[in-house]
Amino acid sequence: MTLESLLQKAAKQQASDVHLLANLPPYMRIDGELKEIDKKPLLPKEIETMVKEIIDENRFKKFILEKELDLAYESKNGYRFRINLHWEKGNIGLSARTIPAEIPSMEDVGMPPILFELCNLDRGLIIVTGPTGCGKSTSLAAMINYINKNRRANIITFEDPIEFIFKPDKSLIRQRQLATDMLSFQNGLIHVLRQDPNIIMVGEMRDLETIATTITLAETGHLVFATLHTYSAAQTVDRIIDIFPPFQQNQIRMQLSTILQGVITQRLVPRKNGGRVAAREILINNSAIANMIRENKISQIKNTIQTSAREGMITMENALIKLYKEGVITKETMEANLYAPSNSY
């Protein structure tokens, strides 16, 4: 058994992830459920051999020293994967995320009309959030590719690693990968203004420096897309502000209230007839939201989203109820994902 054959098998069965751990059979995740690919457990030496199929000796030595390694891999049949190598109880482990061969359109992933309007903006910050494995990268790719097909813009992405490969259409696209094309996200972002960008995509706002630089770029008249691991629009605003030291937080509230255009928080839930669908909470920064951010009334944001449906906003609860009423998901799925199920729907 080779890693190539395992990954191809998983991709053909439309698995989202593959997991290899020593002394266990290989697993894949289909529609959110873990399933065995094979009954035979993999020995530690077998996993090491598989890993050496995809990285050279120098990178393997780096992995031995640093204990973690992220990379992109393309199989012989054209499937792409985002791979994480790590150690577990002294043995090598591998997790691989399948990347669709074709970038889905915004229509394919069920984006509402208000998100098309966000993609047509010239400046500001748009954040896609949610837990690991909720489809943030896919949604972000769909939005970037919409711009690519409909606008003449210079798009620069900062990724770790590069996942979807964009083909320039109306836009010019540069895709830069951490470690091979730049030393750090912060370093790349500091120098990006010299590359004449219109649109900037930051794969993940993972630390104070990256968040601070991203905010600065959005202030200087660029449209910036970014992701964050948060579970709601209000938590996203809180997380960004709280990462800064207390003496800077008032200034950040002022900046964020001005530059933020929208927050899309999503969660993948099982479809009634198989597969998964994204439920999305959407915040659009209007004058009421901006005032709440400035005045540190973040707890009131959810109520404003609730009462601003005409502006394209929707809470996660209402998004789930909408999917249920449309027959996309079951009542059980809806209730399992609601914070406080009731009989009012």
C-alpha cells in the first residue's frame, strides 16, 4: 500500500480527510463520518515510508527536528491535498485534507446575494470564520475566483500551504506560500504594498502581528479577505480586539468599526439526502454594528443581526431553521446544531 494509492482512493470516494496513525488502519472522513479505508493496521515504519514518498531527505530532516510540517501534495491523477505531518506517541502521524480539483462557484456553495455584493467592494476587511473543517478555504476560494472572473484586479494571496490553484481570468493572481515564497505572513504582508495589489487574501490571521498588519492593509484602501477560527460574528470581533494589549484596544475598536465590511461564520451540517451543506451566519457592518464595536457593546451584535434580515444579515440559528424549512436538512440535524432548540419553528 502506498500513500498515493490511499489518497487516490479517498479522493474518488469524495472523502474530505485521510488520517494515518501508527498501529491503526488508515481512516477517511466521508460526510463528516470517520470510516476505515483498510482493515490492516499500519506499522510505524510503513507510515515513515509513505511520508518519504512525498518529501525529500532535507524536508524529512526538518520535520524530524521541528516535529510538524505542512505541505501541499498533488497526486498523479491531479487530486490535490493539504497535508500535515506530526508526531504522536513517538511515531509519525499524517492528516490529509482533500482539495477539490475545480474551484466551486459561489452559486455551487450556496452563497447568498449579499456576499456577491461584498466581493464587488473596493476596500475593507471581509472575514470568513468557523471551526476546522467547516469549508472556510473553499468559500474563500469561491469568492476570490468570482472576483477573478468578473473584475480586473491584481490579487495576491498568502497561504500555508497553497490549496486551490487559481487560473488568472480577468484578474492577475499571485499565490505566495509560507516558507517557500516568504519567511512569514507578517513579512509578506509588510512588503505587499510594493506589488500594486487591489485584493489581498490572508489564509489565516494566526497571531497579533498578522492581524495588526491585515488591519493596516484594509485601512490603506485595499479589499482584504482573511480567515479566523471563531464560532460566531460577535466572537470574531472579540477575538481580534482581545489579542491586542489593553492600551491598544480602543484604537483597534475604532479601526475595526471603520474597515470591517462583513463576517461570514459557517458550519458544515449533514444534508437530508447525503453530503454536507454550509449553514452561515452573516454580519454586515452597518452604522449600528460600527457603534457597538466602537463602544465595546459586542454582546448586542447578535440582536442586531437578528433584526437586520433586510440588509442580508442572518444568525446561525436562523440559517439552520431556514435550511430545515427548505427541506435541505432534517429537524434532528437542525436541533443538534441549535444553541437552544425550541418549538417555535
